[in-house]
Amino acid sequence: MAVTVCQDLTVTVLEDANAAKLTERQQALRAAIQRGEPKCLGVSQVMLGLMIVSYSIPLLFTEVTEVVLLGVPWWSGLTFITAGVVTIVLDKHCTMKILRVCLMVTMVSTLLSVVALIIYSVDMGKNPAVPCIKNPDGVCSEQHHATRLSRGVKASLLVFTLAQTTISAVLCFLLFRQRHGFGPYASLGPAEQETPTALIPPELN
């Protein structure tokens, strides 16, 4: 903070150079993050999470396998939605604190996406479709149709989760790069910025 005293005893408090520098770094951080379009990636994560949760509903009416038993579509979908919401918040309120939270949530989302992919793959390998055994009317058994429906839904969920894994990995890379570049600087809110003020002494009799 710099202070100057004029001849008329007016004291002027000048803007802090360090505060101005930190403010510039915060603006640069916001511009750098927005170049990566976090809002679009966040909306994509939310949409994929909602699709996974909604598409998994038919699995409740089929044979219970590892995917349903472990609740994979539901906890993975909620994780994706949470990561997307945090990313959207980062786009609107860009601070180092929110950046760190977003990076942590995105890393967790990426890890859980990989775990979900493994569970889907193992489940589909252990539970193949039941062959079509036709009854006297020439119609396949209900179990055949149920297993085919289950595998079709799981295949769709696997594709959605794979897309989510890709988005989370890309976003995690972008956030880590920005955090590494701006890590030494703390963010300043509007209330913390110092503006020039003038202190007028009282008139002396």
C-alpha cells in the first residue's frame, strides 16, 4: 500500500500493487479456464448422469446381477451430475478454491467411471443372453427376452460411462494444467480489492 501526502495535508491511499497483480492473475485464470469451455463440459456431465440414471430403471425389472446389486448406474450417475454442477459453478465463479474443489471432484468422477466400466464389462461377460428356446407356439421364452433387454441396457450404460470417462479425463487435465499455472496465486474477491481513497483532515481553527 502506498500513501502520499499533498501540500494541503490531503492523504491519498494508492492502490496496492500486489492486490492489482493478484486481481490480474484471477482475471487471467478465469479467461484461461473459459477457453476450455467448462460450462459445456459440465452440462455434458449432467446430461450423461441423468441419462444413466433414467436408462437404468428397466434393470430393476430384470434379473438382479452385479450391476444392480452394487447400484453402479445410480452412484455413478449421481457422481457425474455432481461433477457437472461443480464445473458449471466454476465457470460462473472462478476462484482458486472452487478450482481445487472442481479438480478433486473431477478426479473422483474419472476414477469411479473406470470402476463402473470394469463392473459393466465383468457383468456382461458373466451373464450372457439366454438362448432362444421356442415354445409350441414358436415364441422364445421370457427369460431370453429379459436377458437380451438387460444386456442391451447395460451396453448403453457402458457407452455413456465411456463418454463420461473421456470428458472427465479431459476436464481433469485442463483443470490440473490451470491449477499448476496459477497455483502460487490466491484469488481476491471484490471485497478484498483496494481502491484509491482520500483522507481529508479536519479543519484546524
